[in-house]
Amino acid sequence: MPEEILHVDNLSKSFGDLEVLKSIDMSVKKGEVVVFVGRSGSGKSTFLRCINLIEIPTGGKIRFEDKTLDFNLRKPPSAEMREFRHHIGMVFQHFNLWPHLTALGNVVIALEKVFAMPKKQAKKRAMLQLEKIGLAEKANNHPSTLSGGQQQRVAIARALALDPKLMLFDEVTSALDPELVAGVLEEMQRLAEDGMTMIVVTHEMGFAREVGDRVIFMDEGVIVEEGPAKEVISNPQNPETKEFLKTIFH
């Protein structure tokens, strides 16, 4: 059995009086692809942002590999949180590329900032990553001259260059024109086939069914249903899940 890489225990997150995540328990095994689905506002993106500590949980514990952060008593020190998220990569709905830097520059700067890597070494590693995702010939292009799909693939290359052990994808195709979605999903499928551990928030049910090992349906900040991807999508047990999937497929 693959080992557990991530374990979330009783995780909660509130913004003022609004409780967005309510006592979430879940875990992810090494090499597993877990897909979160649900209506907008159900807490899926907030959950990802808590795992990557972009948002600080209000309570609960997160264990990643052998490190545990406990948010029940205090906010953990910054150095501890930085170390924790060192091997967690995240790709967002909006590409978050630096407009004044080339595709190559966007990947290089991440390596320089996070790993303090010398420029020459960073360039070499960044170029290799762009080659892997089929964008080597666009290395010197600025984001404004790239299609949305190409920009999203640069964002994926930037995250992968940092050698993550867990990748988080937050609705990465939802800002793309329909004809550009397939290229990004193929890239994610290739990563899954290479054994990357992934948590994916998406409305792309074909991807969820074919690439996901497990699907988790969230509603109003709680996990309502989870199970093998094909099973949950083809034969959901919870009435809320059934209702949601009906709206997606009709």
C-alpha cells in the first residue's frame, strides 16, 4: 500500500463569522490523484489554499510527510510554515505570471527566490521544465503573447521546477477558452501517469472520472461524499451529489 503523504484532521477555516470549512478530515496517499468537486462557494478552493498555507486555518491539524502543523492553539511560526510548504506546488485559476518577465524568466525567478539558485543553474533547470511541457520555443515570449493555455502551462512548469511532492490545482482550466482546455488537462494527465500526487479542484468531470483515483464532493464546507472516482460520478449515493452531477451533465 502506498504511504500516506498528507493527512488533514478536523480542519476548519472562518472568515469573520463565516465558517467556510467545517471540521474536514481527509488523507492522500503518495501517487494518488484526488479530485474535489462541488458548487461554487462550497469551500474547495479555500481547502487548497489552507493546505498550501496561503490561508491560515482557524483550527485543526495538517500533516505533510513527517511534518505536522497544529492550528488549534496558535499560528505556527513563519519559518515552520515556510519549511512545511516547501514541497507543495500550486497552480491557480488565473495564471499569476509576471507580465514583465518572459516564460523562462517566470520559471527562473521562482527558483532564485525559493531555492536561492544561481541564475545559470536556474536557467538550465527552467529550460528543461519548459521543454517537458512543449514550450521550449516560447521561452523568450512574454505572457501577453501567449495563449491562455500556454500561460497556464508556464504556470505548471514554474510549480514543477520547484520539485514538489504534492501538486494542488485550483480550477486551472476555468479561465480558458474551451479549445485550450484539452492541452492543459493532457499535461495534468501526464503528471498523474508519472506518479505525481495531486489534489485537483475542477468542474471537468471527464478528467475527474478518467484521471482521478478518488472524488470528494463538498457542499457548504463539509465533505458530503467520497469514493472511487468512477463510482461516485456514475453512481452517486448522496442526494446533494446526485443533484450537482445532474446540473453538470445536463
